Amino acid sequence: MTQAHSTRNRIGPRPLPVHLMAASGFYMSSIAASLALRSGSLVWNPDLRAEAEKLTAALENLPPGKPQQKKPQQRKQQPNDLAKSRQPSPDAAFPLAVEREARSRLCRMLRGIERYRSHPYRRTDSTPDALWREGTSTLLDYRVYLKGPARRPPVVLVPSLVNRAYILDLRPEQSLARYLADRGHPVFLMDWDAPGETERSFDVGDYIARLRRALAATAREMGEPVGLVGYCMGGLLALAAAIGIPDTARSLTLMATPWDFHAERPEQARALAAQLPGWEPMLAQHSELPTDVLQALFTALDPLLAFRKFAWFDKLNPDSDAAKAFVALEDWLNDGVPLSAPVARDCIRGWYGENRPGRGIWIVDGLPVDPAAWTKPTLALIPAGDRIVPPGSALALAGAVPDCRIETPSIGHIGMIVAGNARRAVWEPLTEFLDSW
């Protein structure tokens, strides 16, 4: 086993300028909107005018409907008038209160970010040795975590190409890989790593071909087919790989796996694809789509998520397990990998723009990837609270596979792997399914 210990200074949350601009822009707009509340006039909703007049009268300590008294003629300022003049007028009180609250919330976010960046937690868990290796990709062998002899079918976990594989082994107490090994499954984790010189020319089909070779090596090692588990984009890779070499897999699990990219929010998917021409000079020069661009795209799904997360983290005891779990997950989120330029084009144009999987025209090895061709037992775990992969997109794939059991746990996309209720909501149904075949 090799030791994985990171001593790098934290640079997240990435991309930091985007998160700061989103939070400050939101609160600046709140302050600007508060300035429109003048004389009780809510001009954007006339139905509220009468109620606003009552509130204004109450603030001014006047009975409703009584006209405001005329101001007396200006007199010479007295010494005690100076203190009174410093008090905000009724019209200014609310905008000032909004400004104070906005500043307070932004400060909590900034303190949370600083506390995260200086937190002492570092991932120091040992990384298993490799069963198989090709280029920058490694099949990690988790049999070292078996308690006693293997007594259940072998499992290969396939993560996305966008993020690091260790989300499936985040911490000992938050590790799907170790959970399955603890229950007697020989577990293998596909670690794609960042593209090297060879992988920068890879398209999605090249990675699928590599996955097939890894699966074949695992089946030979174990002397039997494996249970194949794909997470997010990894589910697409696993499906295509399994269709090509069905004898290596006994079952397939699709965890939050998209398929019909226009089933929900099609305008958002097309808008993402429309940005691709603007990135072409960068793709041509660097042969990859940088991590910070990918992180910015995820940020666009929920621009204020970082504000809420770090304002919450600011309140945590830094020595608590909740704080350590937060830092571990945030470190993983900020430890992303770039996509090779061909993969970026396949995903952004082919999947999000043209919806090739959902339309049945996603081609690998010269043939469409047809879910109906996979006839072995399948489990689709589709989290109901997923904001990254809309449930409708994943349900389209589950409905196209002939023998598919569907589970829709009340959990989120990343939560299905690391949340406190992930074991009960996701891991246990997954183990039950894997043990059945």
C-alpha cells in the first residue's frame, strides 16, 4: 500500500473569485432593492400599497390615514440637534439594516473560508496497491480491507472522469469501497487520475476501451464476472463497457447516472453547449478543459452554495467530526481534474448540446450504445434531491434497461456517497442487490 498525504496549501473553494462575486453580487442587489422602499411604495406589487401605507404610518407613529404634519419653519440649530441629526431617517433605516445584515453574512462566509483553508485536517489514509495499470489510470485493489476470505461477488467501482476517484473512499468512516469490502466483497476502484500526454488525445470511447481492459483483467484475477457499479458519468462508461464485453459483468448498478440530457432543464443544457466555441482556442492550445472552468460550471447550478456552506462552517467547532467531514469533502471538491479536449467536446456538445444518449445516437466502436442490449440485472439508484443529474435524466436510462430495479432515495448527488444517511438510504440497498447475483 502507498501513503497518500497532502501537504499542499488549500486554494479553494475553486474558483474563489467566482464564489466571492456571486455572494457579493447577491447582497449588493439586495441593498439596491431595499433603496426602492421609499414612502411605503412597493411599486412592483400595487396590491401591497395599502399594507405598506399602514406599516409606514406605524413606523412614523401616526394613525393610519392621518396626514403627516407640516414641517415647521427652519430654526437655528441647537446643540442637542446634532445628535438627532445623526439618526437615520425612516426612509433610510431599512436600507441600512439590509446593508448591515449583508455585511454580517458576507463576513461569516469569509471567516468560514479562512477557517477551512487553515484547518489542520489532511487526508492521510493509505491508498491500496494496484491490480492493473495503464497510462495514468489505475485499478486499486481493496482486498486488503477484507475481513477474512472473500465470500461475496467481486465489485468494480467506476467514478466520473471529472473528479478524483477517492470520493468513494473519502475517509474510513465515509468509504463506500471499504463498506463493501467489510461485507466480504473483493472491491476494485478505477482511479482515472488526470490526463497525461497519452490521455489528452482520448475521447470518451478511448476511456471505455480502457475500462473494458481493466474489467477483463479483474475477471481473470477473480475467476468470475464482477458486479459493476458506475457513479454519475462513470455509469455511462460502465454501461458502454459492459455492453461490449457482457461476460465480464454479472450485474450493473447505475448511481445518479444521466442519460436524457434534455429530460429536464433542456435550455440549461443547450446554453452550456453554446459556450463550447468560445473555449475552442483554450482546448486547442492546452488539449484539455481546465479544472477551474469545470468548477465554475458546477457553481452555475447553485451560485450561492459556497456562501451557505462556508457561513455554516464558520459556526462549527473545528475539532468536531462534522468539521473534519466538511473539510474532507471540500478538499475533494477542489481537487478536481481537467478533461481532455476530445472528452470535453464529447460531453458538452454530444451529450448536453445534442443529447446523443437520450436520442439513441451515442456511438462507441461504430455502434450506438443501446441500453436495451444490456439484459442482465441492473439497479438504478436515482437520488430524489439530485441537482447535478436531474432525476428525469437518470429515469430515462432506467426505463430503457430491460431488467432494472429503481430506487429513489431522498438524498442528494454527493450525499448518496458521503451523507450521514447514505448507508441506510443507498449503501444497504446496493449491498442487497450485489449479493443477489
